[in-house]
Amino acid sequence: MVPRLVDDQHSVYVRHLKNALTGSDRDLYRNIALTGSYGSGKSSILQSLDGPKVLNLSLSTLGDEPPVGQNGAPPVSKTNRIQKELVKQLLYREDPSDVPDSRYRRIGSFKLVREASLAVFFAAGLVLLGYLTRFTDRLVNFAGSDPAARVGMHVALFIFLALVVFLARKIFHNRFWIEKFVAGPATVTLTSSGSYFDEYLDEIVYFFEVTDYDVVVFEDIDRFEDPHIFETLRELNTLLNNSKQLRRKIRFVYAIKDSIFEQLGAIDQDTPSIGSLQDSETSPALDQSADVARVEIERANRTKFFDLVIPVVPFITHRSARDHMTDVLTGSGLDIDPHLVTLVSRYTADMRLIKNIHNEYVVFREQLLLAEGHLPGLKPESVFSMVVYKNIHLSDFEDIRTGSSQLDKLYGYGRDLVTENVRMIDEEILRLEQRLRHMDAAAEVANSLGERLDQYIRRVLRHSGLSAAFQVQKGAETLKPEDLRTTSFWESFTERQQQLLVPINSHERKVFTYMDVVEELGADFVPERWEKHERAKANSRLAAIRKTRAMLLRADMADLMERPETLAVDRQALTFAELASRNLGSPLARDLVASGYIDQNFSLYAAQFLGVYISLQAMNFLLHNVQPNRMDINFSFSSSKEIEAVLDEAGESFLHDRSIYNLAIMDYLLSREDPRCEDAVRKLSAPGTDEQMFLNAYLARGNQREALYRRMARYSAGIFDTIVNGDSIPDDMRAPLFSAAMSGYRPEIGYTMDESIAVFVKGNYEALNVLTVTQDEPERAAAAIAVLTLLQVQLGSLAPLNTQIQRAAVAGSLYDLTVENLITALGGQEDLSLDAIKDKDPNVYYYALVQAERYVPLVTNEPAISPTVRSQSRFIEILRDVAESNGPAVPLVARHASPDCVVKNIAEVDIALWPALAWEKRFPPTFANLDAYVEGNGGIIDEALAVVLQAAGSVQDHEGVEEEMKANLAILILNAAAVLPDPALRVRLADSLALKNYVNVTRIAVEPGRFLGLMIGERIIDDTESSFEPAIGLDWPTREFAIGRSGAFLEYMTPRHVPAEDLGLLLTSKTVPAEVKGAVVMRLAEFGPGASRSALSEAASYATMTGIALDEAAFRVLAEGKADPGTIVGLLEPFLETFGYDAVEEIMVLMGRPYSSLAIRAGQHVVLPRNREHLALARFVETHGNAKSDNWDKEKPELRIYMKRS
């Protein structure tokens, strides 16, 4: 890298340069430019000028540019800053003693020999002066007159003065100097705040005056891109050569690049003076609109700045750099991939840069690849690439150490790109898998096709300038746009291939044929094939995105450079290649990344890691994730040893940071049930943004999902609800995750449990391994049992459960009551009667009692398995248990017990069981049982006892019972119409008691119907008027039946018993005896008044039919009641003469017209039916002189009787 003169390459330039400096025309060349690009060998050529008269000035940097000048002045221009640096190099170059008259004071080192010599000479001078002036005699006289002593005193004085001078010089060295002299109003200042050419021109001239330099070489001043400095240097050179103080010519040699001539064109043609260069940077540049030709002429004239220009022909280009770099590397025995050398050399056409890269690589190689204890796995090519990157991007390379470099930023973007795209793929996979499980392809495709057809029709209408609103006619159907999205439409459309008509107006319509639609949509219209097609499409998409995900997960930075996936950065979607172009400062850096020479391990090549015995992957994770606490979910490790190494190196804090959220690390910790993951699991149980992102990824690709959720259950109250109802949980994972969470249940956590969770467990318990697979750890089974108990879920079958869970489910009654489950719970016992179950397992027994409404049908329905109670001796015991556990179920259990299960004496049984026993007829209807039941039931017969009485039909075992007790029971039975509605049954039951005495009817609630008649007929009550008394006021059927069953009704019958309104009913009744009817007709004068016309007519007819002779009072009742007149006349005929005219006349008057007219002499004629009875009546009236008889015998349909006038 150090400039080296090579004769073969540089001799031509050296010859021209030396000729310009030493040749015959040397005085003509005062400003010589050696031009060439960087690395062309200018410094090597200038080495030939090395000598005592050659002054070399080179600037490497100007330092930081101050924002403002001194005392608030405008910022110092770049030109003046360069001048300042050049002046500093001049003034600091020579020893201060060589420029003693310089007013530029510098701090120098204390030179012992020089200062000692100065002290000796000064002390000697003083002693000599004192000796000559006799000033020292007073001191020397102390030595007396002895010559030796006097000499000794002079020597001592000399030594003393020398020491004093030496120490004074030592003490006050660089401590003070004279700054200014003031003489009255005049001031001379020796220091100044600036170091510019115009202010230090005298210093510069003095410098060259006291030194022998006649050639000044300027190097590297062109790197500051300030062409104005050359103007000032040329003027300085002119001033120096024109100075009378200097008696030689000063030549300036400039090593500059060729392009500086372009920049020189920006300088105004009027060269500024040195004193005006403060404002040189503000000199106007050539106007951009200047004529191109004029600009080129000015550029050519710019050579006036230099007296001679010696161009250096470049010996290295981007094409030849590869060979030079190869030669440099192979010369040191370094073997680097030729492809990498070719890549790098395209951007490093600079020999010094190539040599520097080589030199730095040698050092980096020794420290990173060859040093003892170096990090294993590092590659030479990657080391070389990072050295190249260091030379191209110096500051960014330094930032790698702090993780703030552009490479770190790009690496972070790459990891974010992978994370974000893998997350989206995971979500799409979840959606596709859910869709495949619940696919309704017909509806989905129909909706999609309908939407496209809708758009097609609207587009056609819009292009035709028509309204977008439309209806479609398909055959006789009129369809709305939404109808096009239904499966039925597409089934019909594809089957019939009908045209679709879109009416425009009453005269015009658009026609869309089947083929039009096919060509436009280009789809398979057969719904039967949609399912297969859609599944194939979904599966194809699944395979494709899974492949993409796998590629992304294993992709390094070089792979990502070729990927099309994007990441949103600053609201722009950028690929990784675009991000590299944006963040890396050079094409070389981008190519190194794209070629894989700079990979994700670049940080490991930027520093030394000695004594760290871990892999590159592990170290990379530590640097990029652990140290900056950056989460990288998808970072992969090649082995578990790498993960353990990361855990060991990262320390305790790593376990509490977000950087632990990595799939591989969590897999490792969870698979070993390592407690170091506990804090991370706790945070995942109450997820924030990072935690939720990690959980989603872990659900998609984690290998220890069940272990994770088992541990999360220790902290998360909502974990069961999340698993069952969470959208992020795939359906096929809900059961295994729920099983895991069940095994991690902790009673102190207040879990969120609702009906949806219980429904899930009931529907999926066979898929919950913690319930079906025997657990090695008993506490897991216990936790699962606790969850089941908390949910109180009833499992459909006990058979799939493991032994532990099965026993717990049986003990907790956490199963559906089925025959199979009962047999399983009883260990295979098939006798399912309650007494047998109780003997086998009390838990099952009490569960069956509580669920008796379900248990009884199970064991008794066809085909019946077992009676509810098999043993008669335990019948009461079982019923007592049922009453305690499930009182309403006692009758049900009793009903289906064995037929032998009967209680002979209910007094021996708890009174609470009596109704159930009665309902199921489980005791005999003996007088003792009935009497005890009634007494225990508050003296009434209830529905339960009524069941017993109805079934029995009689009361048993009443012999020897007191009559009063039997009568009381009979009365209760007779009055139990509410529960024994059949009066015949009640009378029969009462009659079965064999009562010796009649029951007092007043103690009986007589009801309408047959009840009274039955009691009379069965002689339960006496057949007397008092017994019939309750029937008065009741309906006719009641009295009719009672009259029919009574044998003594005639003896006490009165109109109260047969009121006038019932006369007709009595006479027409088939139940009432004829004797009663005849007696009523014969006593019609008593029973008839108030009766209806029809009833009286019925009475007259009955009398006619039976030949009953009526008295005058009866005829008056019939006539007054307007009974049938023909019947009355017929009945009256035999008694006309007997009753006499006055009685007959009264009857006719009561009968009304026309019969009443026969009693009035008014000369009118009266028309009557022509029959025997009326003819007899007419003759009776004529006989008594009230009528004429001139036309009676005429053949006419009626009798016309002409009445006489009075």
C-alpha cells in the first residue's frame, strides 16, 4: 500500500518531471501538475523527488467544519481551511530553533544539552564580566589571598550561575512569552487568530528564506473538491518567486486528478487576490445556459493555472483489477474464490485499495480464522467480503459493532419480511384448511359466477348507454340480480342452456345466450363438478403456499434477494432486493449480499470472538436477537446443542425478554419440560402484540403445542374459552389443545367456563387424550377430572375413557344415563334394578335415583331389561331412598317394580310413600288400608287412592268393622266425585261395605246424573220423599233416573217432585214407569197447570191412548193450556152429557176460537173438522138450541155450523 517507484511503470513520468525541475527550461516551470486518477501511481512517481530541497505537503483531512467563524463570523470557507492546514504543516515542519525569528510561537521540548550549554556560556560570560569589572571581588575576597582559593571561588560562582540559569530555563520553559509591546497609543500584536496565506504571508516567505526548500509537492489536496485552492497556491508561488528576500526559484508540484480541470471551469475568469479569498466560495459559477463551445474553450484555457501538465496513464481499470488483485492475493499464498475476486475487482480499480484490502484481510484472517480459540465455522470468503465492505463503507462497518449498521438494518428487514410473509401464509393455510373442512363449493362457486355474470350484464348495458339496473328473464321466470348467485339458478341454466333476456323497454331487450355466458366467464358450469374442482384448487393452493413458506423459512439474505415477497416500509411494499438497494450504499455491497458472501453471520466477521465455543447460528442469534432484545420467531438452529449454547451464553435475562419468542427455542424448552420457559409461558398466557404473533406462529408450526397450552393453563383464566371459541385456533387442533389445557388445570385460577365449553367437551371428549389415554402423571388426570366436575358435563359414553377418568366420571356422575354406561359403571353387571345397583356401587345408585325419570325408561322400555326393584323385601327401602333423592319419581319407580313388590299394610310404611304406592296400586284396598290412608290424608280421598279404588271396584276385609266406621268410609267414597267421577263405581264401592243401615242422604252431596237413582236403587239410601228431596231443583235426567229406580215414588209424588215444566218429559220418558205416568195424568189438575201446550197435548194423547178418564178440572187445564183441541174434543165426547152444557160451554170458551164461537149466539157460522167427535159436539150444541143443522150432512171437507141469533 506504501508508494513504491517501479522503473518499468514510472520511469517515463520521472524523466519528464525531473527534466522540468532540473532541465534548461526549469525556470519556466513554476507550477507543475502531475495528473492522473486515484491509484495511478502519482505518489510513487513523486518519490523520485525525495531530497533535502523537496518539501512534501499532504492533507488527509480538514477536520470538522465549524458551523460559524470566530466571534459569530460567517463559516470559514473550505479554501481558507485548506490554506490553514498547509500553513500549519509549514510552521510545524521545522525546529523552532531553525526559524528563530518566526512570530508564530510553538511549544517545544526542553533540550538538555542545548540548555546546559546555554547555561554554561551565560554563566561564563557573567563570571568573566564580573572579574573584569571587579564586581566579583567582594565575593572572592572571602577566600583570602590564596590564589587557588580565589580560583575556586570563581569556579563556584560559575557553577552557581550556570545552575541558576539552567533551572530558570527549565522552570519557565514554554510558560510565557511576550505577546505585545505598547508604547503610548501604538500597539504591536504578535499573535493572531488566523493562519491563512494573507495573514501569514510574511511567515511563509521567512520560512523559505531560512530553509533550502525550492520544490514543494502538494498531494491529496484535490480530494476536497475545492478548485479555488489552486488559484491561491499559484498566486502564492508568484509572490514567493517575486520576493527579493528569496534568491532562488520556488517550484510547486501538484499531484491532482484529471477531473479537477472540469471543476476549475467554475472559477470566475478574474482571478481573486489572496486577500479576497475569504469570499472565494461565493464566486459565481458559469451560467448553465452558457454556450457549450465557449465553455469548452474556457476549459482548455484553464491550463494557464499550471505551467506544465504531466499526465499519468492509469495502469489499472475495472477490467484489469481482477488480475492485479489475484496477483496480490496469490503472492501472499491466499486462496480466495475466483468468483468473489471477480465480483470485488469490478468495483476496486485502485491499487492502493487492493493492497489495503489484502493487508487487512491478512490481519483479519489471522485473528478470525487462525487464532487459537477462534469462532468455528467462519469462511475465508466471508472474511474477505467483510474486509472489502469495511474498505468501501468504513463508518457502517464500525456501526456493526453496535448493531446500528445498514447491514444490521437490512438483516432486520429480511427477518421481518420472512416473519410477516410467513404469518400471512399461516393465516391463509388456516383459512384454506377451515374451508376444506366446511366446504360448500356449490354455494361459493354459484356466488362467484353470479357476481361475474352480474358485472358482465352491467358492462354490456353500460357500453350500450343503458341504465345499470336490470332484471333477467329466463323462460317464464323473472329474476333479480341476487337470484343469479344461487345454486338453483346455475343448475337450471346449465341443464336447459336457456337464453337470458334483459328487457330494455317494451319493444327492446338484450339477449345473452348460453354460449355468450360460457365465453365470457370461461368457467365450468356443472354444479356436480364444482366440489371436486374447488377442492382440487384449494389443495393446489395449499401445496404451493406451503412450499413458499418452507423456502422462506430456510432463506438467507442471498435467497431473499431473489424472492418476490414484499415488506411494508414507510408505506411502500418493497422486495428484499429493493430494500438492499435502498439501504446499502454501493452496488458492490448489494452484489456481495446477493451472492451470499455477506450473509446473516456478517456480525461475526466484524469482530473477534475468542474463547466462545458455539456455532455461527447460535452466535448470530445472540448478536442479532438476544443482545438487542429483538424477536425472531422463525430463526432456525441446526441442533439442540446450539439452543442450549444460546441459553447458556444469554444468561438469565434472556428468559424474560421478548427475544425468547422463537419457535425452535420454545420447542426445545417445552419438549424437556424445562422450567426456564416458565416466565415466557406466563406472558403468553396474557398475550400482548408480540405474544399473540408468536402464539399464532406456534399454532401453525410449533412442535410442542400441547405442552405449551398445558403450561399456559396454569396462568390463563380464559384459555378454555380461547381454545373453544378463538378464531386463531384451527378446528383440528382444538381437541388436543383443550386436552392439554385440561391436564394443566389449577383450582386457584378462576377459569372462564360457559355453556359453549361444556358443549365442546360433550361433543369431543373421545378426542381428548387426557380422558381416553392412561396418564403417566396422576396429577394430569386429576386436573382433567376437576375440569369435568367444574363443567358438570355429561359424557356420552364411559367406554372410551381411561380407567382413572372412568372411575372419576362414575363417582361424579359425569356421564349420560344409558344402559351401556350403567353396565360399564357397574363393572359389567347386567342386572340394573335399583336394589342390585345399590349393592354394587352407591354412586351409580344415587345417580340413578336423581335421574330416575331417565333411568326408569331405560330399564323398563321394550325390551325390558330389569324391573326398577327386583326384591319385594327391599321395595320400601328403595322407595325411601327415592323419596329422599327425587321425591316426584317415587310413583315412577314403584310402577315398574317387580309385581311382587306390594305393601299389605301401609301403616308399616312411611306416610310420605302412601300416595306413590296408591298411584301404582302397590297395596290392597282393604278397609284398614283405606281407612288409614284417609285418616293420614286429612279425611279425604285423593287421586292416588282413587286409583286403588277404581282398580279394585270394592272394599276388602271389612268384616267385623263397626257400622259407623263403614258408613263414614261409604260417605267419603260417595262424596269423592272429584276423584271418582263414575257414580256407579262409588255406589258399588259403598255397597261393597255391606251396610246394614241406610245412609243419611243429607250427608251426601247429591250431584246431577244417575248418582241419586243408583243410591236409591242399591238401597244405599231409603226410598222416601226425604231421600228424593235433593233431586228437587236438579235437572230432569237426574230426577227421571231416580224416579225410574224408585219403587215407592207414587207414594210420595207431588208436583214439587214433577213440576209442570217436566210434565211432557215424564210422559215421553222410557224410564219412568207407566204407573207414575198414569197417576200424573189422572192427577192432571195437580200436575198440569203451568205446563206447556205440547206437554198438555202429550198428556191428552196419553189419556186418549191409555183410556184414562179425565175429570172436568183436567179438561179445564187442557183447554186453558191450549192442548191439541182435536184430542180434547175426542176425550170430551164421552162426557158431553155427563158434564152438562154449562161445563162443556166453559171448556169450549177456554179452548178459544173457533170453539168459543159455539157458545155465542151471533148468527155466524163456525167451521170445524168433519169427524165423529166434532159431529157429536155439533149435535150437542144443536141439541141445546144454539145452532142450526141445515147443512151438516152435505158432503164437504168440514162441518159448517150456523149459530142462531139470540
